Amino acid sequence: MNEAALRIGLDVGGTKIAGIAVDGAGITRAEVRIPTGWGSDAVIRGILTAVTGLRHDLGHGSGGIRSIGIGVPGLVDADGGRVLHAVNLGVESLQIARIVAEATGVRCFVENDVKAAALGAAALRRVTEPMAYLNLGTGVAAGLVIDGRIWRGARGTAGEVGHLVVDPDGRECGCGQRGCIESLCGGGALARAWGRESALPVKDILDAADAGDALAGRLREDLFRGAAAAVRALVLTADVETVIIGGGLTALAERIEPGIRRALRDDAGASPFLQSLRLDERIEILPAASPVAALGAALLGTAAVSATAQEEEIIVHG
């Protein structure tokens, strides 16, 4: 195994850090999963602990890792390696790349977790045409991969469809608007609308809808309608060929995928234009717990070098 080809990728979430080390052939050589701490100091400690654990499992000391990539929620300055307003981590501003690089002696790259996951999804599914990754979890977010690269747009918000308003008279969203896509199909918004204590509110909503509960039935339709609206927005605005759906709600894939496809067909029913796009055939749901964010983070080091190198990585890592 060529240690110089090894790359570490970390997915830093609100409750856990999931990390992998992959080699040049795209084979996962080590994995780690540890709790995430609260606040800047704890987040850095967790990242360094995860890196140390991966190195230990690989049998390497302080050198030999090509790059460390980190996917983190919040507003990310990818060029500067800084994250801002990561409220789920208790972080207001943190120079992650510089601190981690100084502590490890390895180049470090930082990206928004959903954008990193988009790159990982493209690699995992061997997608080379323009694609979108739609994350359905507590919230709703998306990332775009075009010409083998993460497409950020002018201010880093390209593909972020969660706060597009599709129902001006709908429920209030956490962003202050009404009727955002996230207010329809985000797990947090659905749980609030359900209003009942539950460890698995979306599952409970689906169960209750199956049993004939009227409120649950409406919320289930909102879920399908909101996810379909997100898919439609991504295809119509970025002309992506494929929308890969991931996130926590994919644990319920067998119960939500048919409804999302039906909603896409129903929405296109009166529009020959939408029918011609065959949106219901252009979605794919990832298996639950697919490590796309960590994999995408691992690819950031190569992705930062050149478009050609990144395109090669996507082929290799499929």
C-alpha cells in the first residue's frame, strides 16, 4: 500500500465525527466514529482524535497521509479553510484548515458537509455527468457537481433549494419565510408540525398515515410534494442529469421513494414540457448511512489541485 496515496476524510456532524481513510484505488483502509464536542476547542480536539485514530489503524505515524479533508455544517470559506456560523457545533468562526494542518503536518481542506457529500455521491455512484445531491434530513440542502467539480456559485449557495418558497401560505420556516421546501419535507419541520413526542417522528408520521390518521396523511403528502419540488428545482435551474438523494430520511427509502416519484409524475401531469424531462426517472436514493460526506471530504485534496485530477478521482473511486 502506497502511503503517499492515502487520504483522510472526516464528516463532522452535530453528534458525531465519521472518518475514513482511502487509498489511491478508492478502497477504504480505515474507519472511525467518535462523538462530536460542543464549541471550537472541542471540535478541533475531536477532529485531531479522529485523525490520530485513523493513523493508528493504518499503522502510520505522523507522516504519509496525502491530505485531510473535512466536511462541516455551516457557511464555509473553502479557499480560506474557515467555517462560519456552524450553530449545530457551537462554532461562530473557526480556522479549521490552518489549525489542523499545523497540528498534523498534513495539507487540510474544508468544505460544507453537503457539498462534500455531493462529491462523494458522484464518486460512489460513478456519475460523470452533471448531478445534484439532495440531502433530506433534519433540514434540506443540496450540492452540485458539474464537470467533476463542486459548483459553489458566486457566494457558495449554488443548489441550496431548501429555502425556495413553493407555498407562500404554508408553514413558517426557521429561515423566516413561509412555505419553503424545507418546511414541507425537512425532518425537523415535519416533527414540529406533528407535535407529538417521538424519537423517530417521520417514521411515526408514515405509520400513522398508513393507519388513516388525517394529519399524518397530510404531512406525508407534504414530504413527497416538498422533495419533488426540490428535485424539480435542481433539474430546471442547473440542468443536472441525476439527483441523488441522501440524508437521514433515506433510512425510510422504501416508504418514501415511491411517493416522491408519484409526486413528480403528478406535478408533470398537465405539462408536456415537464413530462418530457422524465423527472421521476432521474432520481436515485442512496442506501442509508452511505459514507458520502466522508468520502467526498477525502477527495477534497485532489479536487483542490485541478479539475482533471478530480475527474480522474471520480472515475477511480466509483
